[in-house]
Amino acid sequence: MAAEPKYFKTLHAQPIHMKRIVAMTLTAVMFGSLLFGHYAYAHTFVENPDASTIAKIQVFKVESKLIASNISNGTVSQWHVSKSREYWGSNETSALSQKDSTLANRLSASINDMYLMAGQQNASSTIANQKADAINQLLDQAESEEVGSSSQGNATVQALALVGVLNEVLEDYGTAIGSKVDLTNMNNMNMSSSGNNMQGMSEMSSNNSMSGMSGTPIVNTAAYQSAQALAGAAKTMFGSLQSIAPSTASPYLVKAGAALNALGQKINDRSSGNDIMTVVHMQIHPNLISAFNIETVPEFPMPVLLAMMSFIGVIVVPRIFHGK
């Protein structure tokens, strides 16, 4: 019988070759899902407008104090100015004007006065702090105007506002250490420790060792200041929350309070991004959810998808290799 043409052999071999490629790919996915997959669901909380307003005002109050305390430092004070604009600007002023135009105008003028002082070398820190205190008092009045009395005494709303401030802590700490991953996303846990931006770390590491300090290098001083101050504000908010919480929440709040204390200490110690995420996502959030039956948005994270693919691979790969 005549020998089979070479091109027929090539055509016959292609399906087998492709099957092997598919099998090897599925095998890689299987092992990848087992090695790197984790079954953590991100805590995406249902939005509440009043809680968002309270959190934004709290963040702005913290940033106004940081502007004042760094009033003569152009770089740092301007960073805080830039961040504060994200939380109170023309839109917020316009909304407040519809309820109290006088308060809105006073607040806007006070904020602009402080912004003009920021970065001036001869700026008085005493005057700057007085302006910040005045702004915060006006913001307290604005919060009373913007947030209904029912929400002001609602523990769940206040807990969601606390969550909003904690998200800012995570964002700022991530910026402070130059993390390449989003610390607010629980699915990024265990990735943040190796995901730091190396820019500026050599110089900062040298400065730290000279001063006897240890911990994760800080590449953005202003962001680190915000993370520290917001963690302190979160503890204050938590104290107020405890006073209006139902008795059934007490066991969970004890744990959440301890975790908040740990968070502040870890930030001061400049712990890794993963350590900070663990405290917030695994200790504070779950206890707040349990204490107030807070509703979260269900998610379907990538690790679960990888795990499902690995199970499929266990069934499919042997069939491919055996030609079935």
C-alpha cells in the first residue's frame, strides 16, 4: 500500500497537538487557582446618601486640619487641599445653598481663605488652625442641614458612614506606601505586600534606618498623615456609634473597637498593606455587618471562577489526554 502523503500526517496530527495545548492550558489554570485562589468576598456595601454625606464631611474636616498643621509646607498642604476638594466643592455648596444660602456662603468663603493661605511661607499656623476650627463648626451645621434627624440617630447609617471613612483610610495608606493594588478591594489581600511602588523607597529606607525607624517605607508623607488622622476620626465616630447602638450589637462592637485600636497602631507602626487590609476587611467590616445587619452587594470574585475552572479541568483534562 502506498505511503500516506506527508500533508495527511500533518492534518491528522493537528487535532492531537491542539488537544495537548488545551489540556496543558487547563492544567495551568487548575494549579493557578489552587495556588493563588482565595475565597474572600469583597465587602461592597449598599450605598446610603446620608451616610455618604456624613463620611464626606468627616474627611473634609480631617483634611482642613491637616492643611492648617502643614500651612507653610507648599507640597504637603497643597496635597491636602487637592484631596479636600474631592469632598466639598461647588456641587456641595450649591446643594447646601438651596437649604441655607447664608451658611453656604460663609462656609465657601472660609474654605477659600484657608486655601489661599496654604503654602505661604509666612502663613501663621495659629490663624490657620483657627480657620480650620471655624470651618469644622460650619460643617457641623451643614451636616445638620443636609442629613435628616432620622439618619443622625440611626446606628446603621452611622455605621455605613464609618465604613466610608475606613475606605478613605485604606486608600490613603495605599498611596502612602506606594501600593500598586487597591487596598479597599478585599480580593487584593495577600497581593499588597509585594505590590509596592519602588519609586523613592531607597531614599526613604535610608532615612528610616538613620532615624532608627522600621516598617514599610512611606513614599507619600501627606497621604500617610491622612491615613493616620482618618483612623483617629474613625475611632471618634465609633465612640458616637456605640452610644446609639442597640444592646444586641454590643458583642460585635467590642471586637470592632479592639480592631479599630489595632488599625491605628498598625498604621503608626507602618505595617504592610496586607496587615492593614486584614484588620479592616476581616475584623472591622464583619463585626459591623453583624452588629447592624448591614446589607452588602453579592459579588462573584475571580478566585471562585478559577476554582470552578479547576474542577472542570479535573474532569476534562484526562479525557483530552486519552483522546475521548
